[in-house]
Amino acid sequence: MCHIGVVQYVLKKTDQALKTLNTALMNDPDNTLCKFHRASINFFIGRHMEALREFKELKNIIPKESLVYYSIGKVHKKLGNTHFALMYFSWAMDLDPKAVNSPIKEAILNPGQGDDDFPPTQSDEQQAQSNSMEQDIETSREGSAAPLAGNVSVEPHADDSDDSL
């Protein structure tokens, strides 16, 4: 049911998504994934305090999940609590030092940018243009015997060699 709730949210059926997630949590109160998605939806629709409460509850349940700390940081950032936001972003980085969850690194390095988790959806026109470009590239590859990389010259720089170390 959790995944159904996420799909409903993506389809812009927010109220139905929250109802589905609430039902899923009534059936399985320990489902952390459903709690995370419900908190995320609450954040995106502007219910920041509700989201913060749920994310903090998740932090107590799964204390080593960097994405939970990152999400708490995002809520604090939205509420204007910059010092708390940076503190939680820092903890998220400590839990995931390789920054596998790259939004964590971006939030610290570029404060004030990238506040949205979900990438903007493409309009039909943009999607059609993208598909058209992909077809043009595919057609040009089929029509030419030379590989695409053969048209690009690559010159080594001194910085690229091992001798400069």
C-alpha cells in the first residue's frame, strides 16, 4: 500500500495518497518506509511541523539513516532554523561520508539551492523535443560509418599525466 500512496502523490492526488499511507500505517504501524513517505508528503504540501515530528520519530527508530537526518535538515531550513539545518546536514554527512545520497552533499555545499527533492517534470513539448533529439542522434549514428567519438579530438594536458605527481 505504501507504493500505491507514493504513486497517488506523484499523480497529484495528495489527499488520497495521505489516506492510503495512513491506512497502511494502521495495518503496519512499524513500517518506516510508509512513515518516511508520509512525512515527505507533509513537507512538500507545507505541513512542516507535522513532517518534522514524523522525521524525528523516524530518527529514533532508524538512527543510522542519513536520509532521515537530511530530511530533518530540510524542514529546519524551510522553517528558517539555519543552524539546526546545518547541524542535521552535517550529521547526515557523518552517517554517509561518501555522499552516496548526493542531495546531502549538495545541501551543504549549495545552501539555498535545490530545495525540491523531486526533479521538475517535463512538459509534453519538452518530452517530445527530447525524444526527437534522441531519434536524430540514433539516425545520425546509423547513417555514418565513423563512430561519434572519432569526430572529437582529445589532447592530453600536463595535469593529466602521472608524471606531474
